[in-house]
Amino acid sequence: MYGNKSTKKYRWSKVSVAFFVLYSTRGRGYFCIMDLFEAIRQMRELSKRNISFGFSFMSYNETAQKSEGIVEVRHARLRARTQEAHHRNAEIIEEYVNTDTGEARRFYQPLLLSFNGQKVEA
């Protein structure tokens, strides 16, 4: 159980990667704080309706085990999720298309920092 939310879809106990994120919000004004699962739900809903949204996340390269810092995407839509057969952490990875560049990219859900100008907390 995660707060009042059920986490049946997210089998966190199978994940073997730990994320530690330091993020300063000084100089950035967020209007409110959004729950991680609510942000992902809204991203999926907007994507189904073919509406772009903006978000930011902390990058993470699992192979090199390092981050290149914060990535800000101004206009994006989520794509179909990766199957577990193709990526061992598929249940916590979101695939997206940057609609400004046409690039297909991905991010780890726990590293989502903001969605449409609102700070996201796990």
C-alpha cells in the first residue's frame, strides 16, 4: 500500500535499482505538488487524447550507472509501454516521443520531477 493508493500494477519489490535524487527547487515556482501516480495517469490520459504536455526528469543511464542531470521536455506524448521481455525494468519505465524533435525516448517513473509546471513527489 502506498498512502491511500494501491500499487498492484507496480511490483516495486522486483526492482533491483535504487535511485537517489538531489533536486533544488530554488528559483523555480511550482503551483502545487502532484502525486507521482496521478501525474503518470494524467500523462496517459492526455496522450490518448493526442494532447502534448511538458515534464522534467532526472536522467539515468543504467549501463553506465550515472546521470547527466535534469532533462526538460517541452512537448511530449507517451508511447506504448515496453514489455518485460525487452527490458528488465519495464514496469517503471515510460516511453515517450518528444514532439518537437520526433525523438523516441524513455524515463524512469521514480525520476519524474515535474509535469506541466507542477512538482511531482513519490
